[in-house]
Amino acid sequence: MDLGPADHAEAVAIFRASVIGPVMHRELGRGRLAAELRALSAQRFRPPGADSTRTYSVPTLERWLYAYRAAGLAGLRPEPRSDRGFAQELRAELRELLLDIRREHPAASVSLILSTLVDEGRIDPAQVSAPTVRRLYAAAGLSRRAERSEQQPRTRLRWQAERPGALWHGDVCHLPQCNMGGRTVPVRIHGLLDDASRYVVALEAHSTEREVDMLGLLVDALRRHGKPDALYLDNGSTYRGEVLRTACSRLGITLLHAKPYDPQARGKMERFWRTLREGCLSFLGEVASLKDIDARLKAFLERRYHAAPHAGLMGKSPAKLYAQKPAGEGAVEERALRAALTERSRRRVSSDNVISIDGEAWELDQGYLAGQLVTVAHCHVAPDATPWVEHEGKRLPLRRLDPAKNARRRRPPRSGPLSQGPSRPTDFAPTRALLRAGSERPEASDPDDSSEGGAR
């Protein structure tokens, strides 16, 4: 640990002691001391935190010397002003006015307060600055900055969706310390909760908190329970991805996000996490894998949570209330589900037929696409499925790049639509055209021949 001044005042005291150091412990006569102090006053010193050097007068140096002899280093510490932070340049009535404005209008900014007083002619623009007014407020125990409107208390109403399947909540519960296989592993519990019935439509344990984890959970819930009218999620990056937004739009699901820094708006989901912790997560102990955690979560839902009466449901159980949902309501066909969760992006094929997708290299067999921009598609319904290229209405498969295998593999022909055979024979003979052009050219006349009518 570095040993340094405890604060700025101690740093200033040490600096002052170093300035008067040459005369601090010397026994000098009165005339000799004055000469030494005049010599010190001609030298330049850089105070702590300053950008430039400066000199100090003989009276200042003499005052420092006697203060050190009387109280040591403590005598050289600068003393703050007793009225610091109280805007001394303002009259007492103006200071009280500024304080009263802050008390009556806490949402007004300092710049607004000052500009209003200047416009009304009650204060000079150069008389006080905004930082001075903020220090005045801080010294009086008032807020230095304007309060946001979101910070004002507001009336909350207990609300609930009109029927099961109308609204699902989505959230993640963190388990920072889970003993798995003799080591501590972070675990993230992803869940989807039906608002009207409090029925959990999906619950899975993951080691990460990514959009792809949320998509897998959503796909599983859509297959088993159909689609909700709306999905109510947090503001985290897990729920702000482009793929999730596009998929919900394609399926006709309204995507909603809670306001930032408003956990009360997520009360139903937070209450479920509390119940899950008290009844299951706090007693996991050592588990072998994430599948082991999933088995415990499933058992808790089936045997405890879904069948238990819920106070927020007037004593009904989540399972009983969710069973009132009409069978098949909101069902999603597998084809529509895959189409909604197929992501497409534009990629350029390298000169050696390689396409990079999320940091992984894939290759094409169609050599004629080298250097071209193509559409790459990937279906998130099956995250492990191979992506493909869509080009001119055709679906072209991709293969993971294996350079070692390519060293022994035959090169595929660089064929494409233009390399296919002609639909009919063509009469195309460039050399024949050259011969024909040569035979039709007139022969040059002999320069020795005389023209008709010439001299004989």
C-alpha cells in the first residue's frame, strides 16, 4: 500500500513544510532570517494540484514558519472558510430566495432557476454560477440537482390479465453459487409465467443469460401452450435482441418491456422467484448437471407450486385456473414457428468459398459465388442446425470448414448456372469468319502495270 497524504489539506501542509524546510530548524538571527525568507520568496514552487508554479511573499513564509514551530505539521493545514458554500457574493435575501425555490420546486434545475431570476432582473448574470448555487443547496441539505419526475411517488393499482394466455411474463433468476460436480458454477434460471393464472409455462436452468437461451425457452413454451397475446419482459440485453423482436412480430405477439428501475412493475415474477427460492433453489445442495436442476424444478412445479392454492387467485391453484384456457387456443404450426424464427443476414463469400457466421467458418461448394454477397439463413428453432445460403430461389447447404480435410478432398467444379450446356446447337465459328473476311478482300494491283491510256 502506498503511503501518501490522507487528504488535500495534509498534502498542502506537507508542501508548505517543504517550502520553509531550509529555515525550519536553523537558528538564525533576525536579520539573517529575513534574508533567507526573501531568498525563498524569489523562488517558484508548484502547489499540490496546481498546473503552474508561483511565488510566496515573505509575510506568508514567516507565518508558515511560526505556525510550524507552534503546532508542527497540523499548524500548516489550511483551514476552510466558516461560510464556505453559502454563496457569499449574494445578499442574504437572495440566498434565502434560492433555497425557498428549491424547497418549493424540487424538479426545477439550477440552470432554469438562475435563468428565470436573470430574466426577471432579480439577479446579475455574472453574480453567481450554477456550481455555487449547487454548493449552497448541498450545504443546506437540499438536492443539488433537479429531481426526476419518475422519482415522484405515484399511485399503483393491482392489475391482472383478463384470461389465461393473454400475457406472459419472462425473467431470469440468478444463482451465483451453485455447487455442481465439486465446483462452484453460476446458474441462470429462465422462466415464463402466465399472468392471469400464475401458471409457469416454461422453466429451465442455463449457465448463461443470452438471447438464444430465451429463444429456446420460448419455442418450447409455444409448442406446448400456444402463443400468448403479449410478452412482458425486462429491459436486459437478453430481451432486447433483434431476433426476438422479429419473431414476435411474425407470430403476432405484442412485445412489451417494463420501465427501467421499476422492479415493482414486475411484482408477479418477483413473487414467483421468492417462492421458488424458498421451496427449491435454496436447498439444491450439490447437483451433477443442469439437467439435474431441471428435474428438481419440474418436480417442484408439478407437486408443489401448480397444485397449491394461491392467495392472489382467491384461493385457486394455478393449474386449476390455467386449465380454463380453451384447448388449442393460440396453437402455432411448426412450419410457421420455423419461419418466424429464421434469421437472415447478408454475408460476402470469400475468394476460397468461406463465409464467417458468428465467428465460425463455413464453406460453400458453389465456387461461382466466390466474392459475391449472399443471403445466409439460420433457424433458431433448432440452434444446432446447419445454416444455409439462399440464392436465386435455391437453398444451398453450408458445411463447417475443415482445412485438413480439404487438403485431401477433390476440388468441386467451379460451375454455375452459366456453365450448363446450351439448349440447342449454335453456328459459332470465329476462324471461319476470319477466312471468309480474308477471301472477300480485293487483291492489290501490280505497281509495274500501266493504267489504260498510259504511255506504251
